[in-house]
Amino acid sequence: MTEAILQHPRFITLEGGEGVGKSTALSAARDALQQSGREVLLTREPGGTPVAERIRILLLENRAARSDDEPLAPETELLLMFAARAQHVREVIRPALQRGAFVICDRFSDSSYAYQGAGRGLDPDWIADLEYRAVGLRPSLTLLLDLDVREGRARTRGRDLWPDRIESERDDFFERVRENFLRRAAAEPERFRVVDAAKPLHNVAHMVSALVLEWMDSRGR
Ligand code: T5A
């Protein structure tokens, strides 16, 4: 069934656990792609459209401290991720690809397999079905920034005063997320490039830039 998903040649995603340094990597990837002379659109998930950004708030706001609120069920979390993604793909990503732009998205469906699948224990076949029915689009290049879980969490702790709802999960949750990302990368080596995110920021940026340029060369730019 998943064969029918379009793997778009100008669609690129960035993936990884918490605090891996996607912000710097995004800028480096954008700068490299701009050498093609084409428009480059940067966007993110969950979010990327006004409606999807409202869903993002529902997904990430940390309401644990409020006794009047209810926890988000894992199934609700997955469906909201895909509700935001369906909107994002139709309103922003597909139109940009259709007008000839490159699109770089900070997280996409791989995050749902890693966080809601491996992290929350939801059935990956259900996720694949949602990917097929609600999204129908897959990147041609995915840069996976890989980092030790504790190191990544130490970085975000230094940055965030209030961790969001998902950031507040325990280390074993993020270990499953990391392991799933690496397994997916090993299963699809033609799509994934794994970047060692433990290196200093400028090295990570350099590696991302080199990988994007190499990928562009391999497809004749
Ligand atoms: N999610 C998302 C799901 O569960 N399922 C899904 O389907 C999708 C799409 C999104 C959350 O939603 C989850 C995953 C996430 O938990 P978010 O706020 O967008 O929430 O969270 P992240 O995507 O994780 O973004 P972060 O901003 O937290 O992480 P980044 O972008 O990787 O980190 P960045 O670049 O801000 O860097 C973090 C800190 O580390 C430092 C930076 O300066 C910064 O302070 N840093 C480094 N320090 C030293 N050396 C380096 N190499 C460094 N790189 C960065």
C-alpha cells in the first residue's frame, strides 16, 4: 500500500531527538540548497499553517500541573499529529513543491513512527495507514541528527524554562525514539543520512551542508 506514497525529489526533512541542533542544521541545509537558484521554503511540524499551529499548542502545552485538565491519550496525540500534517501538506508543502520550490521540513512522519510508534507503543501499521491516507508524501532526503539522549536533554534544559509536554517524558521514552530513528535510517540508506550531532555546532553545520550538496550533485542539481 505504501508504494503509492509520492517520494518528492525536492522534499527534505530533518529528524532527531530532543536538543540535537536542528535549528542550525536547517539554516545550513537552506544555504546549501539556495545554490540551486530555486526558492527554498523552511517549515516545521507539528505546525506550519495557522490551523496546524493551533493543533501544535494542544499537542505541546504542558498542562500536567493543572488539576482541571485531562492527559492527552496516545491515540489522540497520534491523530492530532496527523491532523496537523494533513493540513500542512495540503496548504503549504504541496503548493510549494508544485511551484518548483525545495521544501525543508523540521520533522515529518518519521517523528510519528519514532515518538508515537516506538515512544508511546502505538501500532506502526496504523501509522503507515495514516501516512498513506492522510499524507501521501515522503521526502527524498532525510537528515537524521543523532545524539546521546542525556546530552540532548541537557542542551534543552539549559535553554527552556518550561519544558513542553513531550519534552517532559522520561529518558527511556527518548531512548526508544532514538533507537527507532536509527533503525529506520538503517532500513532506508538511500533516503537517510545520519549526522553525528555530538560534534561542535560549526562541524554539524558543515556536515549538513556537505551532505546536501553531495545529494544535489547525485541528482544532477
Ligand atoms: N513530535 C513531532 C512528535 O512526537 N511526533 C511528530 O510526528 C512530530 C512532528 C516538537 C515535539 O513534537 C514531537 C517531537 C518534539 O518533542 P519542538 O519544540 O519543535 O517540539 O521540539 P524539537 O523539534 O525537538 O526542537 P528543539 O528546538 O527542542 O530541538 P532542536 O531544534 O534540535 O534544538 P536546537 O537547535 O534548538 O538546539 C538546542 C540547544 O542546543 C544547543 C543550541 O544552541 C540550543 O541551545 N546546541 C548545541 N550545543 C552544543 N553543540 C552542538 N552541536 C549543539 N547543537 C545545538
